[in-house]
Amino acid sequence: MQTNKWIRVGIAGVLASGALGGMLATGCGGNDNGSGSTSDAGDASTAGDSHVVVDTGVEAEASTPPVFPKVYLVHAAVDPNAPPLRFCFGLGNPADGGVVNVQDDIPPFPDTRVSPAFPIAGLYPGFGGSVAASPKLSSFDLSLITVSVYALDATKIATDTADGGPEGGSEVPCEGLIGTDALGIASDAGGGTLTKGTDYWYVGTIPVGTLPHGSTWVAAITGCAPGETGDNVPFCQSSGLPPYEVLTGNLTLTSWELDSTTVVPADGGVAAQFGNASPAWDYSVAGAGGSSTAAGFWVSTPSEVLPGADGGADGGDGGDGGLLDSGSLLDSGSLLDSGSLLDSGSLLDSGSLLDSGSLLDSGSLPDAAPAPTLAFSPITVTGSFAAARGDGGVVGVLSPATLNTDAGTIPLNAANAGFATLIPGPAGTIMDAPLGCTVGATCFSPLLVPLPDIDAVTNGAVLGDAGIVTTPAGGSFAYGKGYVFILVGDPNQPSTVGGVFNGKSLHFLAFPTANP
């Protein structure tokens, strides 16, 4: 990482051929709702017994099964040493001295290559998706059990996948990797082959009753992996995170409950919440002299919405809970391709809206060409990572707490509208950038990303030459629905590495809040 905190913005990068979108399109799909694949909606293994059937309280003859909690898992640890991760789950809580039980032959999740662009199975930094891809995980009623989460370095188990285990054998389940008591190779119970603190890490526990029926959650792995030193360390620390230790790191589970109950009218446009999963953003904001974070929707005008490119009522629902699509973000051309806001002749080029006037009014920019009008509809001005961590426990705080519907019917599949985060200044302005900084090109604030690009990163949507989603038709976003936008990445990471989009760079993921 660089010591200079003012750097280029977000995701504008050239992408190689292949596939790399979000986790939501293939490979990690599954049923987020209902009783899953078990005969009883409440079948689950509990610590201290080989298999115990938990009473769900639902009568066998009930006609409507409970809607299990929906959970999106995000790998938001983006320090230089952060590896791709896979996840094991234990029943019980080691933090209070309790016993953890790892059982039921559940393989480390995900156990497939989620994209041809990824060399091994695992969730790579900067991406996320639904845990419903695992048939066994989707069969558990998470409202009734205490779940401890372990993050495994996917490079240490690269030969253990759904296609088979080491030396041509069967795939090794979690208890064969971290032991039946989650203590790894040091386990008295035996079975573990990995070393805790080196090959895998305990990241947090979700207590029983935290995830109620019908709820939707994002669970992000934040903090940093071991081994960071020097200028990198401050980016790993933020209010609410454990202190960083070079030998053990501070990978930490941060989760948020989404607003799954607010009804957004079909003609009410799109609604949103914001979650900040980037401690590096907070550190960079402080280094730039800022003290808070604003986030919301933006639209530049005149808007040219191409035929069939408006998303709208015929759009999708933000993905189906899968992993990466084939033929997606890494297709030829830039993520912010021709017609991009952040391309040459940027909306926020020199002589921009930063010099004077309110960010929030609809007055036009200075006369220097090009001079479109930028309208910004904030949903929060308190969107820091520190605020999102809440009291530092496993459950954080989204901003706002309920869906904000102020954006209305903005274009959903066009290069001139999207989601933004920025450093607010006095009276609603954006903070002035340092001398020599071209905002939108060499500075990280404001970060303005068109919705099609967020769709590509999150859902594996395919972008056309005009920067709009061509697959699925109309894009994944739709009016009358709510979404949470999660900020991940490090402002000091480059947009691309070797011509390929870098998931550790600053960008947004977006997930639907509804369940089902």
C-alpha cells in the first residue's frame, strides 16, 4: 500500500477474457428459504451429541414451513496478504470457553472453483454470495443454533474440492481439516490436519436466536490476514476491530441484518441501505482530513438511457444466490467501458463540482466541457466502517437502519446512474481534493460506480460495449425492491492486476434485502 491516501477511484479497469463476476450467478446457488433438503425444517446437529434433532416448534402437519434466514457471505479482507478463503462451521462458542463440535461431513465452503478465472476453489477477496449453495448449510435452521465460523486459507487445501480430495481420494470434510473440536492439528479429539492461526482462523460466533426466521443478513470477513507490516498495518485497524497482530492477524466476522420487511411499491423506484466493510476507507478518510462518510445514488444528466437498458419493473432481483457466472466481468473491455462516467472526459474532471456549491443541489457544473449535471441522493452521511461495526460485536449497524426510498426511479441499467460514497464537507459539499488531484480519476472520493458495473461484480452480469448489462436482459436490479450496497476494498489497491479486475480495489457489492 502507498502512504499517499489520495489515490485513484474505484473500479475503472481493463478486464481479461474469462469469467469473474460476483458470487451470485452460478455455482453458489441454492434454496435460501424454507426447509432446505432435510425432511424436518429443524434438523441440525448440536454440540455434545453425534446428531440431535432440534425441535423447531413447528407442527409436522403445518402447511407453511418457516422461512429460514438468508445469509450472504462477503470476503472483505483485502490486505496484500489476504488469501482466498473457504469456510467451516462449528456448533458452540469457543469464545466463552464452550465446546465446539464440527461434524456432519460438511465440506469447506465453497468447494468448487466459482469462476474459470479463479485458479482454485474458494471465495476471493472482494467478492460475496449466498451460503445457500451448500445443500447441508441450507438445510439448517440457523435461528435455532449457535454457529462459530472458521476461515480457511484456500491455498492450503487447493487439492481438496468437490472433484475429489488429496491423492485422488474423497473430498475431506471440515472435521478432517480443523478437527471435530475446531482445534486443528492440536486437537485432542483427533482428525485435524491444519494449524489454527496459520492455516485457518476463528473469526466469530453467531449466537442462537440472532438470525430469526424470514430475516436476511450479510456476514463479512473484515480485518487483515497475518504478516502485514509497516505502512500496511494502519489499514488493518479501525474502531471496533481487534488489535492487529502480525503473527495472527485480526480477521473478524462483521454481520448486518438487512431490512427485509419494508414494502417498496412497484412504482416507488429502488430502495437501499449501506454497509461499510472497509476499514481501509476509514483510515484513508482520516488521512484526507475527513471525519464522516456519505453514501447514496447519483445520476448525471442529460441521461441517455438506451432502449432496453433501463432495468425497471422488468429487471431482476439482484441475483439468485449463486456464485460467478461464465462470460462476465472479465470479458474483453473495461468494467467501466466506453460510455463510462469515469472514462476520459470524466464527469468529475478538473474544474469539477468540488470547487464550490452544494453537492446536493441540481445546479450544473462549470461550463468547461463536458459539463453534465450531477444529482446525488444521499441515504446516509454516517456510513463509516467504525459506525457499521457498532459496539464491536459480531452484529453491526447498517445506515440507514431501514430501507431509504428517496432515490425513486433512477435508471437501473445505464452508465449515467449508480451508487456512490464520498467524504462530505461543510454544508453538504464534497471535501475539496488536494492540489493536483483529478477527482474520479486519481482520487478515491467521490467513488461513483454505475449500477451495471456493480451488477457485473456482484452477480456476474455481462456488460455490452455501451456499459449496460446485456445478460440478464435489463440487468439484475428492479424497481419495487430493496438492496444493500456493501463497500469493500482498499483505496490504495490498483483497479487491475495483470489486466484483470482486482477484487481488493475499492468497489461495491449489492444484494437484495428481501427473504424470500
